[in-house]
Amino acid sequence: MNDQTISLLMPALDAAPDHWELRLHIAELHLADGRALEAGELLLSHSPFPEEEEPRLAIARVLLVKHGDEALKLLDQVIEANKACAPAYLLKAEIYQQRGILKDAKKHYGIATLIDESLENPEFEAQFDQSEPVMQSAITKTPVPAGMSDEIEPDDFIETDSTVDEVLADQKKLIDFSDIGGMEALKERIRMSIIYPFKNKALFEKFKKRSGGGLLFYGPPGCGKTLISRATAGECGAHFISISIHDILSKWMGEAERRIHDLFETARRKAPTIIFIDEVDALGVKRSDAGNSASLVNTLLTEIDGASSHNEDVLIIGATNTPWRIDSAFRRPGRFDHVLFIPPPDLEARAAIFQILMADIPQEKIDFKKLAKGSDQFSGADIQAVIEKTSEAVIHEIMRTGNDHVITQKELLKSIKAARPTTLEWLEQASNYASFANQSGLYDDLAEFLQNRK
């Protein structure tokens, strides 16, 4: 029993509550004695959690026993920061397995072991139905009463993979460019490349220009690539289907390829449609580096512009933080032939982001333009972090003093001054490609942005 050790360590933790290594050790001692509830409460009673990946994974391992929802939230944050964190996917699989949600358990276990084969666990895997996916026609017909066959559309009987159904069911209300402040030059480039061809097909066809095709957005993380894609769909009056690596990857042979096919078939039926592929570098990695996923890369290429693919009114938008990892085959005409740099939000956009994120938060009269001027090169995610940090400080002050308090301009500016834009590291790395690997002009807009910053 660890009670004596815990009693000896608790005074030290009380004296240094931010000592997460000690807090985690005590929680693990509770867990070893079968007190998972107490272990989780000890971890949840203090915030924020450490920023580093390893302690967050260790905390999640303790929380998953009795505080599964909190563990899932923490693991999602880990995955958001590192999409290739195999242990995080495996821990999520364990949580879903405990809850009897075997479909999600299988999905996350498959991603974990696809990234890191050393995590394979035959005993854990044995709980899943490992039968090969049934490869069948996308259309399944049922008996139709005589005389009615001409009145029923084949689409009424199209079935898709359950994962596809979940992706489609999770679509949010479309927005348009009026919902995005600033970024006018970028919006106009998107209009010319994408929106005008969608809305003026006859004019563009006269000049041998077609609607559909592909557009690759690249830029620092957290700068709104997904939001801009959704707004583009709204401007086009098109359906919007958003997918990510989580929706596609699977270790079971043929399943990932089938999911891609199902998604594209659905998009064609619903055309005009915009398919947004987040983290496309994970799916479109250079085939020389693709290894076992080369088949998946080839399937995606085939669906984008294969001879049997009818994508006239289907636009594929890919988003990546690392365009230099994308196979050059993806940038051929008819694929991702338009490449656009999504910069950090400009002054007007930052002011709009502050105003939107501050809505309904107790505050004094705030000059959002002044906040925007002080947060040059901040991403939308950076701005959200500033607001959250300021809110936490205000909550702590209210709890300490018992006096009511609202967020002030001064407190926000203080948080901004203490923060460093996360975009700077990406821009520093990207500048090397703009300077030394831009023979094709791929990074011209990035080079122009970097030049204007000087």
C-alpha cells in the first residue's frame, strides 16, 4: 500500500502545486492502489496541464480509468499539436474499447499501429471483427413495386461507409466571405481561381477554362485554412465535405482506399461540391516516402483526375502546413494546380477575430483595433490562446478576492506582450524554401509576403 508514501509527499505538493512530475507520481500511486477516482481528481484539481506531450500522455493514462471524457479532451489536444502521436491514438482506442464502442476503438487502434507498428497488440486487436471489408457496388437496389421503377432515383439506394456518413452528418452551416474580416487580396485570388468558374461556367468554357479541379492552401498552423475553405464553398453555393487523416487512415487493407472512393462518389452525386482535405501532406506525401501507403496516394490521384472520374463540378481543396512534402504529381494540371499561401491574419482580420472570440465574455469597452495592432503575425489560434490566458487570470483573481471583475484592455495587451506568435517558427522555416527552392514559382506569394515584412 502506498498510503504512507502519499502522506509524506502531499506536503511537498501543497508547497509546490505546479510541480507536475510530483503531482503525477502521487496520482499514479493512488491508481496503483485502486483509487482511480482520487488519482484523477488530484490531476484535475490543478490547471493548466503541462504543455509537453509526454506528461500529457501520462496524465491521460491516469484519467482514462475513471475520467474518460477528460482524458479524451486531453488526447485530442495532444493530437492537434502532433497528428503523428501514435500513443495518443492508442489511448483513445482503449477508452472507446472500455465503453464498448468497438468501431471507434478499431479506427483509432488502426491509426496508432499504422504510425507505429511496435504498438500492435494481438490480444487487443482480437476484440475487433477483422474480416476484410466487403467490396461491393456503390449502389444497392431493393425490390421496387411494378410500375414504379422509373419514378425512383438510384441515389435513393446508394450506401456509403459508416465513416463517410459520420463525416457528412457533421457538416456545419456554411459561411461566406462576409463572415471573414480582412484578407481581401486572398479572397479575390480565390474568387478568380475558383468561385467565378463555378458561377460563370459558360464564360469560362468559352475560353477553355473549366470549373472543378484542385486548390492547395498552405501556411502556418491556426491561420484559418479550414474556415476559408468553408467560406469558399458558401460563396460557390456548393456542398462542403471536410475530411482529415482521422477519417481516412486504416491498417486494414483496402479500407482506406474504399473510404476515399465513397467520399468522392458522394461528392459527385451532390455536385457542385467542395471536398476539403485537411493535412493533405499526410495523404499526399511524396510517393518515394510513402512506403505502404503508396496505394492510398495512387487511389487519391485516381479519384481526383482518373479517366473514370467525373469531377467537373467537384473542387478539391487541400490544406497543409508543409507544402514541400507534397508529391509533385499532385500539382499537375487538373489536380492541385492552384497553390495559394494563407498568411497570418492581417490587421482587419485580427480585429474581427478578437471581437468574435470575445463575444459574450464579461469585458470593459475594448478597442479591438488596438489589440490587432499589438498582435502582428498572431494566428487565430494565438489570439484565442491570449483570450483564454487572460480569462484564466481574471477567474483566478475573482476566486482569490471574491470581487467581481471583467476583462480589461490593459490585461489583454499584457497577455499579448507576453505571448510569442507561433507563426514565426513556421515563417522562418518556410523562408528557406521561398529563397532556395522556388525555381517553379510555387512560393512566389510566400516570398512576396516575406519581402513585405522586412
